[in-house]
Amino acid sequence: MARFPRPHTPRLLYTLYSTKTTTAHSSSPTAALLSHNLNLQLRRFSSGNLARAAKEGEEPWWKDSMNRLRNIGISAHIDSGKTTLTERVLYYTGRIHEIHEVRGRDGVGAKMDSMDLEREKGITIQSAATYCTWNDYQINIIDTPGHVDFTIEVERALRVLDGAILVLCSVGGVQSQSITVDRQMRRYEVPRLAFINKLDRMGADPWKVLNQARSKLRHHSAAMQVPIGLEDDFKGLVDLVQQKAYYFHGSSGENVVTEEIPANMEALVAEKRRELIETVSEVDDKLAEAFLNDEPISSTELEEAVRRATISRKFVPVFMGSAFKNKGVQPLLNSVLSYLPCPVEVSNYALDQTNNEEKVTLSGTPDGPLVALAFKLEEGRFGQLTYLRIYEGVIRKGDFIHNINTGKKIKVPRLVRMHSDEMEDIQEAHAGQIVAVFGVECASGDTFTDGSVKYTMTSMNVPEPVMSLAVQPVSKDSGGQFSKALNRFQREDPTFRVGLDAESGQTIISGMGELHLDIYVERIKREYKVDATVGKPRVNFRETVTQRAEFDYLHKKQTGGQGQYGRVCGYIEPLPPGSSTKFEFDNMIVGQAIPSNFIPAIEKGFKEAANSGSLIGHPVEHLRVVLTDGASHAVDSSELAFKLASIYAFRQCYVAARPVILEPIMLVELKVPTEFQGTVAGDINKRKGVIIGNDQDGDDSVIAANVPLNNMFGYSTALRSMTQGKGEFTMEYKEHSAVSHDVQTQLVNAHKGTKATD
Ligand code: GDP
């Protein structure tokens, strides 16, 4: 019954229309479909007819290839064995031909991380997405970024996944990073399997880890396997669905031998199988019915119930093994096929740019118009490689595709599928698949379509950064690496910006919060090996006006030769509430008081002046400038004269327009054990936050509040100490709103103070 192919050589030029016979066995939920579709494909192939239209009653042409597709990620706390497991997967699926040991703290010699390993062995263990095949299923293993904090990059990687494997160490158990990655996967609704690794290690206790997953990760879960022996005696696994024992023979565990369950384990297996059925029954009505009626439950029924429960994220099946000792990896791969969803079993939506970013549910099939997301850029040997996840439609080499974010139309010059250490040119790919294109100018997060729809997979409304800090490389020599890092981060994350402080000449990075910027500073150090000094983070305040104020300014200078002459009259006022424009300039002059060729210089002058309000020197937004009159001189008027007149005019009337300071308000969502609710809510009040929601989720209180970002410095540390490390929070930008009168006075005084010391 088991499906354990031997490692095979990479199959090059495997195309969409591969007619290779399938080895999927009958208990697979997709088995019936497979044979039907295989016949269909063979027919189509032999007649050379690639026509796509499905006749009445026939399955669509893509159904089989879609069913046999999995896009998964592997996530883990550091040192749990993610790299080792990934390597074994690549070995058994025939993508690499030798196992290179990752030696480490509990092995011999120095720890080699995957990058060292890549360098040493000349292989790429992980590109952004590595494609492999198992039992004629295509599996894309998508790299989940090593940094687990919340950034757009992590968000994007998680969006592209349809399912994931969460690796846990059977000794270390559920550790802090496992909790973080699991929370993110929950947030992005990613169905997952758990794999308890390192059963060969001293102190291995998979049952303890399973209980931790239940209590710390709140997984509704049960073991799918029982280990045969543990630590040095770890020999194999009993599969609770098939009720068979598996042993892993051969120098690399490549021969999976199926045997009967050892007699001395029968009672334990019966108990654990019952526990599995009971647990799944709690969330699956069909299985519950059979269970409650005391009917015998077949392996097919159980497999189907586990699949339904896993895909609907009501259950997390737990697998076990030792990647290092080559045990348990092939059954884990089988479980990816059996229990994780294919692309059409996951719903995805796009945002319609022609209709106010209205959500549009995508069919996820190749029949619709092309919609593809560029989720990762990589500098490869042959230039920039852009990884695309296709959500709908088909993409072909030579096609013209439209970048909805930039409005550019481009031709797909070359389409490839990435393996671990090689790439394969392909002619086309369809919805659900992950491919890479060469030589396409774009940023991560851009969406491509065939031009018939204007959909994007992520919002085009990128929020303005709310916090900034100065950062500088310690050594001048690392300037090159420093700029390389900043350039890359900017292309990957539209909420991360880099600028220059005009006065100090320092590099200023801006982003969505303290944590967001911390992550990038850390990555500059870790990934680019650049030591950097970092200034104090500053909140990005803005200024705006609250009433209309008139200006009438004459700029006149006579210093020998040509003079300067320009007069501007008009008023400034706030834009109507709800308008999304930041700056509007209207020329209402009737007649020729100012020749029209000077008008752009006037607009430029006001714009420039509005870059820095006189309260605290921050940009003035939501501003309308109306020009009603003016005067010019036949000889002395120039663009410069009018620009300067405008700058002075703005300064002249700004205070009369009653300016106020706006601060970013964040939506903070907290989850804390209820015993800490009072303390945490009190602290939010002290930070001038407004609590807008308070719910109960089991033993936890879930609090939502709007809090000024300026009062949220160091919040993660504060929350940790208030809740003994048990509280968690997320924070996102909500809006800018006016500060109180007191705060405004404080900020203005502080600004005057710094100006005085400059
Ligand atoms: P990652 O940080 O999660 O990618 O973990 P690695 O794959 O680099 O593994 C960390 C260390 O654990 C390395 O020394 C591995 O050799 C070791 N390791 C990985 N899997 C196992 C296992 O199943 N058993 C034992 N004993 N060690 C393992």
C-alpha cells in the first residue's frame, strides 16, 4: 500500500502534459480522478490535440495536474532540523544525489548553516521556491524567511503557501520561534502538519511535544504515527491510518520496508489510533457519525477525514521521525500529498483596481484571465530572477503580460522552473504553479495579468512610513554592502523607505514601526555583515492647517544687473475631509497678472515649502493652495523669483491657518491571559490609548485599542514583563490624527530646543 519511490534522477523537460503513469494508490482521495484524467491526457496527447475546452461531462484539462500540485513551506525554530529535513526531501525526490551532512552542536564539528553548505558543496539547498516531484505529484517547497518577525516579506511568503510543515524538536519541544511562526500561519490561514524530529536523540519524548503543541500552540492535534523505539533504539514508525510498520533500510534510509505491527505494540497502537479517531471526530461530522455508531473505520475513511479536518484548519496531524538518521521522511512526504490542499482547495482573492480595491474571489483555475504575483526577487547567475505564483489563468513564454502596479506591458522572455541546483525551461505554466521569469523589471509584490483585468494580489495603497531612524555603517569600507542591503530591502518591501537627511547628510530609514526597522538593522548586520550605528527612532509626525489664511507676498530684489520680482496673492486652506490627496494647487487667476509660464514655479515653491511646516519641521499635508492674483515685471520676473515668493508667502500665512500636528495612531491587538487583562488595559490607558474592543478567547482576553505610536516605544519589552512573557500583540497603522494641545506645545518646544542647539 505504501508509496515510497526510490530516489530517481531529475526528470528534465517534465512538462505540463507529462503522460507518465501515476503510482498513486487507491486510497488516495484523488485516485479516481487521476486515472480518469490520465486517460484523458493520453488521448489528447496521442492525437496531438491540445485543445483546452472541456466537453460536457469531461473533467477540465487541468484538473489532474492541479490535484497533483502542492505548494508548501517548512517552518521551524532554529536548530530543529529544517535544513536537514529539506535536504533529505531533495534527496528522496531525486533533486540531489548525495546527502551532505549538516554537522552541528549536537553532531561533530562546527555548525554549517545552509549557506555555508551551499558554498562548500556548490549546491543550492533552498532557492525561493524549489520544485520536486514525489509519486508524480509536483511539490514546490517555498522558502519561508528565516526572520520570523512581521514584515511584508514574511507575509508574502505565507500568502504563497497552500500548506506547511511545522518542524518541532522532540527534545526541545515547542520553543518561542515555533510559537511565532505558528501564530503567523494561523493568521494567514495556512493548513499545517507537525513533524516531531530528532527521535534518535537522548531525551526524545514525542508525547510530551504533542502535549505542548496542544497547550502552547492550541493545536487540535493527534499523533498519526507511533515510534518503534526511541533514542538509540529508534527503528521505525507505525502508521496509525494504514496500521502498518515502516522501517528505513539502506545507507540513506532509501528502502522503506513495510511490515506488520510488532506484536508488543498492538495495544499501544490501538489506543493511539482510537485517540486519533476521537480527536478528528470532534471536528469532522462524517467521522463522528461512524465513530459514535461504533462502526469499523477503514483507512480510507480515516485518511479522508484527516484530510478534510486538516484543510479546514480544525486539526493538525502529527508525524514523527529523525531527518538526520533518515527515518520518517518518505511517510512525511506522502502525508503532504494526502493531507495538505492542492491550490484549488484554498480560496484566494484579488483586489480590483477599477473598483476601489473591491475583493474579487479568484477561481484559482487556469480558465480565468492570468493573475500572477511576483513574490520574490533573486539575483541569479543570469540576472534578476522573479518568482511568480500564478493564481489564475495560464502564462506562456512569449506572452505579453501587464504589470498592474507600474502599468508596464512586458514580454515573457524566458520561463523556468527552479530545482534545488538547476533550472528547467518551460513553455507554459498554469494557475497554482510557481515559476520564475528572467529579465523582468519589477518589485516584489507586483501583480501581473494578461491585461484584461486590473487585479492586484496586494493593496496598491501602501501606507506611509510612520517611524524613521538614522543609520550609518561604522566603517567606510562597508558602504557598498550597506547600500546593496538597503536597495534590496526597498525593492522587497514597499513600506520600507530610504532617504537622506538634508541637514545632517545621514541615511534615514523609515518603516511601519520600531520592530519593523529593528528587523532591517539586524538583517544589515547578519546578512550583509555590516556593523551599523543606529540613531533614536522618531515618529513621523505630519502637520496640517485647520482654516483658511490669505497670502499676499511681493518678492523684490535689486542687486545690480537683473533683479528679482514676483508677487503672489491667494489663500491656503485645508482640503475637504475625506479627500485622499495630500496637496492641491489651483490657479484661479483671471487675466495675465502672472504670465502662465511662471505658474509651475509657483506650484513648486509651495510644494517645497510644505515639505517642512514651521511647527516641528514635518511635512504639511491635506493642503490646498489657491492662487488668485499677483504681479510680474517685464524684465525682473523669473521662475526663481516666483518660486521664492511662493516659499515666503507660505511661511507668511502658515501660522494664521492655525496649523496642528498629526501623529500616527496604531491599531493594537493584544492577546493576554485573562489574569493580566486589568494591568494591560491600565497600561494602554496610560499610553493615551482608546480601547475599542475586549473579547474572550478561551483563557485569553483579546483587546483592541487605538494608541498613538509615539507612546508605544519599547512596548514588546513592557508587555513581556507585564504578562510574564505570555502576552502577544500586533500593531498596524490606522490613521494620522491631531495631537492634543499639550502634546503639541511639548513637541513644538522640543523642536525649538533642538533647533537652538543645532
Ligand atoms: P535548522 O536550524 O532548523 O535548519 O536545523 P539544521 O538542519 O541545521 O539542524 C540543526 C542540528 O541538528 C544539526 O547539527 C543537525 O545535524 C541536527 N539534526 C537535524 N536533524 C536531526 C535529527 O533528526 N537527529 C539528530 N540527532 N540531530 C539532528
